[in-house]
Amino acid sequence: MFMKGILLVNLGSPRSTSVPDVREYLDEFLMDEKVIDYRWFFRALLVQGIILNTRPAKSAEAYKTVWTDEGSPLIVITQKIQKKLQKLVDVPVEIGMRYAQPSIEAGIQKLVDQGVTEIVLFPLYPQYAMSTTETVIEKAEEVRKKKFPGIKINYVQPFYNREIYTDCLAESIREKLPENFDALQFSYHGVPERHIYKTDPTNTCNLNDCCSRENNPSHQFCYRHQCFDVTNSVIKKLGLPKEKVMVTFQSRLGKDKWMEPYTDETLETIGKKGIKNLAIVCPAFVSDCLETLEEISVEGKHQFEHGGGENFHYIPCLNDEDRWIDVVKTLCEEKLNEFYFV
Ligand SMILES: C=CC1=C(C)c2cc3[nH]c(cc4nc(cc5[nH]c(cc1n2)c(C)c5CCC(=O)O)C(CCC(=O)O)=C4C)c(C)c3C=C
Ligand SMILES: [Fe+2]
Ligand SMILES: [Fe+2]
């Protein structure tokens, strides 16, 4: 007998805000070679020899400012999505995190315990990146082969260009935009430029105008293009002129060259250029997390005000909005229905 189920996968958070728990989480996360893509020796030297000496204490302080009584916002919101989706579909829905707990393996185990043999796994990232979608699929395949060789997994693909998603995002932003704003900033999580070159099998992306072209063979694997594409779709639907819109990249780490322009540097300077009222949204994330609630809403606001800005308006992620749950349901159902052909 075949039985289907859904696994929603998000990035994951530390178990608690204690420094040892944050260190353990960062160790697993940053030692992933799809996140820091150096050879093992150099990655270990950088992560375990340098980053883990100072970053856990700093990150733990940041996590404390966003942590709720129920736990990490990212996990709590993913659980809320799970519960709402479960009410709409008649197959079991579980969650799994790429790093820390509940793990992808634990999520699959829960489904298997309920008799599931065919899983739709949904990486909750709108855009493709080596450090997100690709590492989730690689991990899930590793777990499947080792622990659950009898089950099938069908993966929901990046959905940045799906009209149901961009409609949903545009509506969500429209409702939350303040009445007066000089600019709307789209701040996406950054990645090192090297990641984009590395994952372009067509060798046709040079991180230049090609990313904004209507057609380029690299688009399917180009995170930069996919960020621009989401932005363009949304601003068209909102009827916003391009001059009122900025795209920037946040959360860089280390000395590599990451995609530019950087969110923090932009926030420090735009006030002086006359942008006094700013709205900002972060569509690389479907759920609010440390990187939106602390890095943007708190640190970003300070940077903007420090640079002469006056009104800073953070637009929350889709989180557990009903219209977004409907999109999740549709994207999962498409893949559930494909099982016959997988
Ligand atoms: C080389 C480092 C990193 C890459 C590449 C990277 C890509 C990337 N990350 C997200 C989504 C999230 N990242 C989050 C936190 C976070 N990210 C990094 C580093 C890289 N991310 C670090 C070190 C951290 C931990 C916190 C910190 O110390 O600053 C989170 C939030 C997790 C939470 O618990 O709330 C998310 C979500 C994407 C989408 C992405 C590439 C596109
Ligand atoms: Fe590109
Ligand atoms: Fe990250």
C-alpha cells in the first residue's frame, strides 16, 4: 500500500540561546560544504579555528532579542504553517530542519511511523541557492538512502516565478505598506558571488546584466536573477515605479566577495540621499527569523536612522498568513499528484 505525506523543511535554529547551543548549531551549519564551500581542512580552520571562537556569543545575544516563550521564531512559525496546512490536506504533514532539531531525519521518521511511503518535501525557500535548496535535497537524499531506502521523495522546486506565489507576496506587501514611503527596499539574504558561478552549469552568468535579462540559460540556477525576478513581478503587481525600489543583499559573513549592494551599507547612506521614509521587505525568507527580526528590524533601523533616515517600516514575511498557506497547499498538491509518474 502507498501512502503520501508532506515534509516542510526550513533552515533551523539553535536549541536555545545558550552559547554552547548556538555554537553547536553554527558548527553544523557552517561546516556544511554547501554553505562554506572550502575544502574540509580550510573550512574547519575557518569555522572551528576562527568563527566559533567569537560568533556564538555574539549570535546568542542576538537570538535572545527575538526568542519567544515558545522558542525560536523560525521554528514556531514553521510549526504554525504545519498546523494550518494539516487542516487543509488529508495527508500527514510534518516539519524538518536542515540544521539542528527537529531534523529532516526525525521528520521523515514521523511520517514513516504514520505509514507514509511517498513524501513531498518542500524546501521553504522561494529562490534556488546552493546553501539552501541544494543542501536540503542533498541531505534528504542522504537520509533516504541510509535510513529509508523504501520511500520515495518528490521535491517542490523553487517557486520564485510562480504566479500564485508572487500574487500572494504582492498582496501581503500591499496590505502592509505604509501610506507614505520614499522607497521600498527588497533585502535578500546574500551569498558569496563564487556560489553563483559554481552552481551555473551553463557558464553564462557573469553576475552582470545577464541576471536581469528576460532569458538567460543560467536563470534556473542563478539566485541573483531569481531575486530580481521576484522584485520585478511584485513591483509590477503593486504598480510601483522602478525608481522607488531598491534591491540589496544582507547577512554577509567572512572576507569573500558577496553579492552587492550590501543592505547595511545602503541603509547607512540612503538617508543622506533624501530617502527619509523607508519600507523594507525580505523575500528570501518565508518566515521571520533572526535575520529579519534582529538584523533588519533592529540593526537595520539603527543603521538607517544613523544615516539620516527618519521612518523605517519593516514589512513582515508571509509567516502563517492564510493566503500563503493556500500557496503551500497548491505547490504540495502538484507534487503529491505527480507521484504516479515518479
Ligand atoms: C557562508 C555563510 C552563509 C550563507 C551562504 C547563507 C545563506 C543563506 N541563509 C539563508 C537563510 C537564513 N540564514 C540564517 C542565519 C544565518 N546565516 C548564516 C550564514 C550564511 N547563510 C549564519 C552564520 C546564520 C546564523 C546566525 C548568525 O550568526 O548570524 C537564518 C536564520 C536562522 C534562525 O535561527 O532564525 C535564515 C533563515 C538563506 C535564504 C541563504 C541563501 C540564499
Ligand atoms: Fe545570473
Ligand atoms: Fe544564512
